[in-house]
Amino acid sequence: MAIPITFLMLFVSLMLIITATYYVAVTRISAQGQVLNFSAAKQSMIDLEKNIETVLWSPGASQVYYVDDFGGNLEIMPTAKILLLSLTDNNSSDVTLNSAGPIFNSPVGEVVYNLSYAEPGSSGLFLEGDARVIVNSSSATMSQLQLATGETTQEIRLTYRPLASSMVTGSNSSKPVNTVRIYVISMTLPQSLNLSQSLSLSGGFYLKATCVSVTSITRSCNVSAISSIQVKAVFDGVNGTVSLPISSNVTSGAVVKVELMTCNVQLQNVEV
């Protein structure tokens, strides 16, 4: 017996509706899964930074953290983010100690988690820190954890900016001695250690953060009667400056002692 055309049309229409409904439901579930993965990945990178923070400035200290599988991959890039530091006085001329070259000129490294899902309007937002490339307040975090958009991925980027401070620490021949201390956190280890390596990791894995060493370089110079000194930073091509107070004698000037403290951190994939 022949099937009525009307019935066939109803059957085909019903199948199309079911197929479309199924497709919409699967797409919605997939999108919700991507949103949840992105949210979890952001929290994971915040937690990773907190774990790294526990080993900073303590040579030999280490911490292992498990990064879950959020459908993306994590890249450790020790040669990324070149930082250049120099000093100027009130007149914006190079301070004498800069004649030996910049105080610091080296990459400090970056950690990037890549995801295929991009959260609308999130690019440029900071989960930790802000856009300043150098800070001079102890209440400011040195970490910069930022959301960015790559060519085909959403990125969660972690790096560390320098922090500078100054204080009067004594006197020398009637000249106040001002100690300018600059802190740098670097995931690019000294070449003598030969430990830095780029990594690309996916799935779930363990990362071990180790404070390999803390190095200190000191330079001193005599300056005229000034009230402040500027620490200039060029961080991955972005310029920033902080002004630090300097105590000086009107007739004899001051001594500025610059201490560069660098915390060298290594990130490794380990088996637990």
C-alpha cells in the first residue's frame, strides 16, 4: 500500500526538526563546556602563580602543582619578554653608573596557556597585576597574569615585572647614601646553569617550580643635589618609569647605591 505524500512530508519535517534540535543542543553543550574549561583554566593559572610565589627568593625551595586538562596546551618560553632597565636623574640624563651599560638587559620568560575558545570582550583583562611594566609599591604584585587573543587561540599569559624601591641607608663624607633596590623575577636561568628550555605541554601534567638561585649585583655612583631618581623599564617593547625619592646634601650631593636582586626560577614537567 502506498504511503500518502502528506505523511512522508510530515515525517521528513519531523526528522529535520529533531536533527536541528539535536544539533542546537550539542552545540550549546559544547559551548558551555568551552566556557567552563576557560573559567577553570583561568583559575588554574592563578593557582599556578600562587604556587610559584611560595618559592620566590628562597634558593632551593620547590613546589609541584598539577595542571588539569582543559583542552588547551601550556607553553613555557624562557627566552620571551626582554626587560631592559636603566636609571636617570631629575634632568633625564643618564646616571653615571649607566656608562657601563643598562642595569639589566635580558629576557625574563613567559608562561602561556592556549585555548581554542575565546571569551568575548576578555582580551587585555588582567587576572593578576595591571598594565604597568614596573612598579614601586610593596603593595603591588610583580606578577602579570593577562588574557590575550592569539592568531587562532585565547591566551592566558603569566610573566613578572620589576619592582623598585629606595631608602637612606647611611652617609659617606656628609653625603647621604641612598640604596635603590630593584627586584627582578626571571624564568630565564643564567647560561652558566644551562637549565632553561622551552616546553609545550597538553593534557594533564605536573609542573615543578624551583627557586634555583638569587643573584645580586651592586653598583654605586655620586650624584649632585637631587630629590629623586627615575628607574626606566622597557618590557617587551613597552616603556615605563617609576620615580624614587633621593636624599641629598645641597652642597655635596649624594651617593646612590643600586642593588639589582634577581630571583631565578625554573619550571619543569615532572612525574609524580
